[in-house]
Amino acid sequence: MGKYRELVFNITLITIGSILFVWALYRCGIGIDWRVFLILLAFAIILDNLGIMYTDIKLSLSPTIGITTFLIFGTVGAATLMVSSVMFDTIVVRKKIKNGLLNGGMFSIAYLVAGWFYEFIGGKIGIVSFSQVKYILSYVIISFLLNNFILYYALKVQGKILFKEYWNESVLLELGTYIVMIPVSLLLAYIYFKHSLLFFVLSLTPLIFIAYAFRMIRDLIKANKRLNAIYEMVKMINSKLELEQILDTIIEVISQVVSVSAAAIYLTDSNGVAALVKSIGNREGEEGFKENYFKDEGIIGKCISSNKTIAIKDLKQDKRFLKEQFLNNYGSVVVAPLRFSGSVVGCLMVLHVETNVFDEDSVKIIEIIVDQASVAITNAKRYYEVTKKSITDPLTKTYNRRYFNDALMENIMRADETSEPVSLIMFDLDNFKLINDTYGHLVGDEVLKEVAKRIKNNVRSDDIVARFGGEEFAVILPKLTAEQAYMIAERIRNEVSSRPIRTDKGDIYVTITGGVADYPEKADSAEKLISHADRALYAGGKSKGRNKIAIYEV
């Protein structure tokens, strides 16, 4: 359905634009001096090619030539020049025939309608004075709005853009540059009518130097951005950032130095499977990025297995990755491998909705950034692994006593700040010594691991489960009263006792006893919270027959 709508829209646009243009030529004629027209056309093409990209739009001085042509030759002459200029740039220079025809239809409609409106409200052709500024302003604004509305709907039928995404500050900046060009166009038209053709051509020439100077400034700014990006990456490598922060920084840096519609980072695991860990730019309704890739699977798997950057300028023409549904939303892609010590640890994928966006310089800067990023990611993963080992009990994979003490203090301080409670459950595995004596310590270890697993599976994601020591476990429950924590403790007790634990020595039924206390209702410090939960465990639970949960009573 989407492809059909796009086809109908394209045919309608080209047909209406062509009919209007032919009708205007037949009814009004073109009425131009071909020498001057060709000179203006040459300047328009040169200035358009010297334009610079700002976010997702091209800013150039070529509209100055369009407005000047309108003031000299009128509606049809200006429309002819603008259509010829855009079709030459799109079809001849960029080799995009379909886009050239669409742009031709769009420009034909916009500039003819704007010119006719100009004449309708009283604007005069061939008269250059400041009294005409309000009419010229209407011509510029209407042609600009028509162009952009048609372009917006062209992108919308392709499913590429939303209204609020299109009408952003870059479009307003483009309109501002059009309006600023009005006085320059008035001056050039005045020179044409009052002076010789040679003087007119000489007056046009500075526009090329100005455009070239802006392009040089743009290149310097771009080079400076790229140096800053590399500096940011190096700075990140020397810091102890969390992996999530590093991934955010990589995406942010890439977005600063190349034009990006979407991006994704994949990291490989020990089995060589690449998993999606970070992405931006996937719009609602679009096919999402694939979560996992195996070796040689798709564009990500190919990049990782080949250890080479994949750069595709036109995804519509490249047939290698037709099965990648999400690529249908984009025109260009670069996928660069993240390498460390000769091994590929992942890859970065950068996409744009337009074709031919990533030139050789863009690919090189992406490769430089991913080389630096690889070191940062590897360091962060190692730091995470070392940190995790230092705070994790190696047997049960719960937090250790050291981390528990720090976490409890943090939660107590947070409770003081927010005036919310924090509860603590202390669990003790009943008759654990008997299990060790009967079945051996290896089976005892299996029992501890399974009990820890069942506890973790029955608490919230922000609750903290720790091995307090031996066969004791502790659970910190932020924002819960003792009564609420009691319900969770009962659920855990039932989960542990209701099902046997499968071991090499057969199924073993075990039970646990728990004590609950909360801060600040039943304890006024971290030490007393532990002490009171422990007292509830033994006085209210163990002393009454085990396999029970008790709340500390003041």
C-alpha cells in the first residue's frame, strides 16, 4: 500500500508540474535573452554545488540567482531557470533520474504559482525599487512554502518523516537565508537594467567567492568538530565511565561529525553472537533493528566476520542485504567493526535516509572514532567484570557482605531524604549443616545456589539480594514497610519449601526461616535494622519451629 501511494504521488507531481510548465510556456512564452539566461543558469549550478549542508538541509546562494532571474525575466523565465538548475544537479551531477523529475515537477509548481500570485497582488516585472519588496517577499515565501510542503509530503508517503521532525529550526534557517537574499537580488537586477552585461557578470562573480569562503569555513568547522570528537573519545578512554555512558558518548560524537538519521551499536559475546546494546533514530512504525546476529548473518554478521568496514552509498541499488527489512527505510549505511587486540568485539552502524551521504572522509572519521571507541568499550567491560567480581558472591552470584553493607547505608540515607521506609529481610536456611553432613558440601553448594536463585526470582528489580554469610541471605527492599516486606518474604518461603531441589544425590526438600524489620519504624540505624531483623529471624521464627516468617516487634 505504501509503495502504491508513493507511485501515485510521484506520477501526480511530475504530471502536474509538466502540464503547468508546458501551459505557461505556450500561454506566456519564455521571453528571455538566452545569453543572460545561460550565464545565470551557470552561476546557479555553480552556487548550488558550492552549497553547504546544515543538519538535513542544503544552504546555498543559488536562490539569489533565482530571485534575480524572476526580477529580470518574470515568472516563466525564473521557473525555467530553477527547474533546469535542479534537474541538472540531480540528474547529471548526482545521477538520480527519478529524483530529478520529481524536483523538476516540484520546482515548476512552486515557482510558477508563486510568480502568478506575485503578479495577481500587483507586483511588477522589470521594475526594481524598494516599493516592490513586499511583493518580492510574498514570492519568496510562497515558493519556499510550496517547495517544502511538496517535499514534506513526498517524504511522508515514503514513511520517512513526521511533521514535527520536518518543520524544525533548519527549515526556518533556510527560509531566513532566502529572505536575506532579497536585497542582493534587487541590487543585481538593478545593475542588469542600468549597466552593461559585462558589469552585471562581474557583479555576480563575488557570489562564487562568498560561497567558496563559506564552504572553506564549513570545512574548517567540520575538521575542528572531528578533532574535538577524537579528543572526546581519547578522554573517555582515560576515564572510568560506565559502559552505558560510553555507548551514549559514542553515538553523540558520531552525530556531531557526520549526518545521521539512525545509528546502532552491537557487541559480541563469547559465542560470537552480536547483540544490540544501543540504538537511536528508529521511528514509530518502522521495522526495528534486529536484536541479535550470528556469524555471517546480515550486514552486521558480515562486518564482524570479515573484520572490514561496509559502506553502501545507495541501499536501493546494492542487492547484498535485501533480507534486512529495516534497511528499506534508509538510503546510505556505514558499518564499521570495533576491534581490540586484533579481535572484533562488535560494530557500529550509521544510517541516513538519503543516498550518497557518507563520502570517503565520513567513512574515515567513523573508522577513527570506532578504533578509539573499541578501547573504551573493552576497558569498560573489563572494569565492570572486575567490579562485579569484587561485589559478588562467587557461589550464589548474589551480592556479597561488603556490597550489602554499602547498599544498606545508601538506602538508609535515601530513606532519610525522601521520608520513605526501607525494609530488610534476613533469611536462614533451616538445617543446612544436616544437608552438608548427609549429602556432602558439593550438594550443599547446589542447594545454596538454587535457594539464592529462587529468592532473586521473587523480588523486584531494584531490591538487593546478598549472601550475608554461610547459609544466611539478606534482602533490602526500598520503599516498603515491614508489613509489605513480610508478604514478599512469605512468597519466597513458600517458593523455597514447595518444590524440591534437584541434585546429583536426588531431590531434596529444604525450608527457610525469615525475620523482617523496617527503618525508621522498627530501627533507627543500619546496625539496629540488621540486629532487629536477625532477632525476628531467631526469636520469632527459629524458636517457633522453623519454616516461618516473623516481623520484629518493638
